[in-house]
Amino acid sequence: MSVLVVGMSHQSAPVALLERLSMDDEKRNATCQALVETGALSEAMIISTCNRLEVYAVTNSFHTGVQDVVKTLARLSSEDEAKLRGFLYVRYADAAAEHLMAVAAGLDSMVVGEQQIIGQVRTAYQMASEIGTAGQRIHALAQAALHAGKRVHAETEIDSAGASMVSFAFDQALTAMGRENLEGSTALVLGAGAMSSLAATHAGRLGVEKLIIANRTRERAERLASHAIEAGVAAEVVDFAERAEALKEVDIAISATGADTFTIRPDDLPANHPLMLVDLSLPRDIDDAVAQVPGADLVNIERLSKSLQAADTEVAAGTNPHLEARAIVDEELAAYASAERVRDVVPAVSALRRRAADLVECEVGRLSHKRPELTEEQIADVAQALKRVADKILHEPTVRAKKLAADSGTLNNETALQELFGLQLESTGVSVPADKLPKVAPRER
């Protein structure tokens, strides 16, 4: 049993496909539960963000496990399975663990070093735990990845090297507006979740004069407005249905609701009014067609992705913070892999000791039957002597087996015990594109 990840991100798939695969909490929970009901998968956790969709699962069959995940994603997105495989990547065992650690550290993000992803990994883990699809393997991996992410942000300058998605979006918007800050401006923020809160905070740091906040649940919008006021930024709340009217008063509008329908359409825009629109949601909140309205400009996830891919930044080239972060991930991966191999060896060692105890008990029974003249005390002495012999014989190989498992960078539980107890060898750490994997014949149900 090993951890498998099948996923896609901004690096492997177009934004439109990521949008079709994007999951809200309800769909994510339902998908996790459906995955663990398949024959090859026993645990499941899904990370779904604006930049990635990744399924982490524990499988007893690598190829069948991949097939089960791919079929589920194909059904979800209504995409042809063969076409979908071309955008997916697959990681297995140690390679899956390394990938999640890099993700949690922000090393696989559109903006290297961004901090939002570690919270998104934590949320995915908590949700899987709450619905019971995260077991021992995913618990260990998620906790190790979160620990690695925390260390990277605490021990390196990766945060300053890579801004968050929100700050990068504002940078792009300000460039398009020909401004250095938002002083004297009014901003409309749609939504009151994590991304909207970050947007409101960042707008305040850029000197925005006033915030107008709208959310379907007005209470949450009022809470966000009160936080802005406490920070010294003027803020007011309008009903979500009045958002189009509010556009007449603002210089910039930021939407991060994750709604099923567009929050801003071309017809909502006031005529002859310069307006910068920032869409931080996936699926998209703002209709792309707004960019065709005179005076309007749009920054969204797709545009941000293209800007980042075009930018040959120092971090992407491998500056010290990036290399330091990678070193931490490597160190945490080694510790995680070692602990997992030792964990895997323990059941085999325990089974071997139980077998030895059963043999001792059997031989003592035979002796008692064969030599009825022996007293209970004599039989007990023989049993104790045999137990000590068995323990001493097994002590050295079991200690060596655990040490071999812990120290080896390539050996797992089967290979750690192979030479001592004749078990079979299996490799670990697979990383391949999904479309390169062979198809597996459907299982009989």
C-alpha cells in the first residue's frame, strides 16, 4: 500500500479544463467517498484550488489505482479519458510525498513561495479526515507536508521572493492602470472568504481610500468591513444584488466568490467609466467579455498564469531561497520516508515474533504430552528457556531489519526483510505522465 497522486495544475493544463474540474466542498467530499469505494483505493484526499486539482489516494495496485482516479476525473469533467490523460501527472510512493511537500511549501505554485497553498492543503486534509477518507497513510503524509511547508516559510526568505496570488494580481492590475498604488481610489470587493479578505487587506496596504464590500451573506460582508475599518480603511457594505450599481462608484473591482454564475457581466459595467476588474476565482467570476467594453480591463487567473510563465524571475532560476527551500523539502522527505519504512517493517517483525511464540507454545505442549512425569514448574522452566532462546535469535535480525528500513533511501518493508526472511522486492518512487501508463482491463464487479 502506497500513496498515489494523480493531478493537474497550471503547469500541465489549460485554465478552462481546471475550471471544469474545480470542486466545491460538497463535490470534493462526494468524490473522495466515491474514490475509496473503488477496489484499488482505500484512502483519498483532494486538493482543489484555482491553480490545481490533485487526488491523493492510497492504493494496493498502482496501475488500477491510476485508472480509477482518471475515470473519476473524466466523468467529473465530461472530458474524453484519453485526452484528459495528456494533461495529468502521476506520482507514486516517495515521489508523491515529495510532490505534496513541494506544493505545501509553495514551490509548485504559479507564484513561487505563495502562502495560501499551505492553508489549502490543510483544509483538504481536515475535510478528508472529517469524512473518514484519510487514514494512517494520508495522515502521515499530510502532517509531514504541512511541517515541511511551515519550515520553508519560517526558515527561508521564500515569502519575500514570491508574493501571493493576490499581491501578484494587484501588481498586474496596477501596471495596467499605470499606477503605483491605490491612493485616492475606491475598490469593490465581491465575496467575504479567504481570498476576498486577502484582497481587502492588500488594497488597504496599497492605500485605497474606500472599500465597498458585497457578499451573498451580508453578515459576513459586514464582518469583513469591520476588520477593514479597524485597520483604518473606510468601508461600507452593499447588498450583493446591488453590486452592478456599486460599479459606478469604483476604480477597481475584485471578485473572489467561486460562484456558479458570473458575478460581473458586460451589461453590468457603467458606460464611459474606466474600470479595472480582477478575477481571483476558478471557475471564473467575471465574464471574459467585459474586457471588450470600452474603458474596462481584466486581470484573471489565465492572464496571471501567462504573465508568470513569461517572467524569467530569479526565484524560478534558482536563487538561494529557492535552493534552501528545496533542501528543507529533501530533508523532510528523507525523514518521512524513513519513518514510513520503519512503520511498514513493524507488522512483519511483530508477525515473526508471534510465530516464534506459537512455535514455543507448541513445542512445550508436545514436551508436556511426551514427558508426563515433568512437573508444572519444570515445564514452565523449559517454556521460559525456549522463549529466551527465540527472543535472542530474533533480536539481531529484527533490529537490523528496522535499521535497514530506516537508513535505506531505496528499500521499503519488503526489501528491508528480503535477505533475512525471503520476502519479495517492490520498487518505490514513481513519477510519470498519466498518458504514458498502460490501460488496465476493467475489473468484474
